[in-house]
Amino acid sequence: MTRRIAVLNQKGGVGKTTTTVNLAAALAHEGHRTLVLDLDPQAHATLHLGLMPGRSGPSLYDVLTQGLPLKDVRRQVADNLFICGSHIDLAAAEVELIGTVGREVILRDLLAADEADDAPYDFVLMDCPPSLGILTLNALCAAQEVFIPLQAHFLALHGLSKLLETIHLVSKRVNRDLRVSGVVLCLYDSGTRLGAEVIDDLERFFEARRQAHSPWSDAQIFKSRIRRNIRLAECPSFGQSIFQYAPSSRGAADYSSLAGEIQGRPPTGSWASTDSATTAPEPDSDGELPAVTRPARVDEPSSAPAA
């Protein structure tokens, strides 16, 4: 059965596109037929996988506003890996669909038609825009699961309640199968106290809001964490996933571990042993030194010498 996953957070810069593209590439590398839907008008997932918006044929804008079949937009970019690309015009869909009846379920119906006409996918991953508009609602109505990428910073927790409220409303009124599968920690610094503190806060946050029939009742914080890695920042400029650009990097190892974990396998990293605040940061295999992010106390004296 196809697993449809929306990668969603209304906060920008938390790793949505990086996670969508490289998790999809990891699943495809394992032999799973995987489709990426780029629902962000910025088209970063499209660029990440080597396509040029506007030069690679029609986009999801034509799918949502003109009813074009997904097969006319889909492009294969690697073995078992396909993408339906985006374009800046997709931003206009928010306005153009206002008067359309059933605008929230357009993508769901087109995905069902596509699966009926073609071989089904094992995974469909949707890269959502950093907002809670019509495009995001289409993803939530079409998805069965939601992954929430977060940075291990306190400000990244801001707005999480509003996001869960939106997911709850969609699951209650439109898509009763929708659930939050878990949180993916991105840009993770394993050698800092801050990361462990944010994880504790997240666990308490979900525990305090668990309800028997809520979409997040079974949500977990994935043990596989996406550590800071310069190769992950470099590979989009080459139009490649991390598995094409640097298959032996930590970024590839982390997303391979996450792909295994969502399929029920134990994580393969050593994050649990490096969460201690006493662990000193060390350069990773790519020569990158994790940033020291210990928050300064307001009563700490300045390090500058007295005049």
C-alpha cells in the first residue's frame, strides 16, 4: 500500500526540502518506487533534483488549476525516483482556486486517478510550502502521514501548537486517516546541551497533548537525526541528492538511517551516545566542525577585557 507523507512545517529554513528530497532518494535507493510532489512555489525540491522550473515541461500549477494528469508532469530523475515539479506560478493557485468547489481535495483525487492508471508507488512525499494555505491543505487531504522537520532550537518550537491544530481540523473534517508520524530533527548538533534540552521539551510537549483519538497520539521523535553536514548544503547546487553527490557523507548515512526507521528498522547512527552535554563537538567525516550553540546566560560577564 502506498504511503503518502506530507513534510510540513509553517516555519521556513528547518529542512523540509532537504528532508523530502534526500529521504525520497534513500527510499528509491533501497528499491522503493518513490514520487516527490513539489508543492512549494519556490521550487527548491525541483531544482534540488536537477530540473529547471519552466524549462522541464508543465508543473503542479497545471495539475491543480487545469486538471492536467500527474503523468503529464511526472519526470524520472533516478532509478525508482520520480518528481512532479513546481513553478513560481504555483503561488497564483492560492488565488485562482478560491472559488473552486472541493479545492482542498484536488490533489487527492488526481493521485487516486494516477495510481489507477499506472503502477502504484511505495512512497509519495510532498514538500509543502512554509504556510498553511490551499497548497498545504491539498497535501494534508491527500496524505496519510505528516512528518514535521524541526531544528533543535527553542524558537523552532514556536507555532507547533498551531500546526497541530490545523492537522486536527483537517483530520476531523476531511481526512480521517491523517496522523502525525513523527518529528525529524534537522541541522542537529550532537555535542551540545541545547539539542538534548529541546528534545526533552518536545517529548513533554507531545506527552501533555496526547489524546486517545488525536492525529498525534502515536507521534514519535525519530531517533535518526540529521546532523549538520556541509555536503547537504552543497548538493542542491549540483542538482543532485546526497546519495548522488556524496554517498559516503554523514548526510547520506543519516537519511539512510531515517529511511530504515520509518520502515520499522532500528536507527543505525550513534546519536543516543552523543546527546550528552559533556560530549565535545568533533569535526565530522567531511571536515566540518559543528557550531557551539550553548546559550549565553544574561548574567555572564563579558569576555572583553576591562578598559
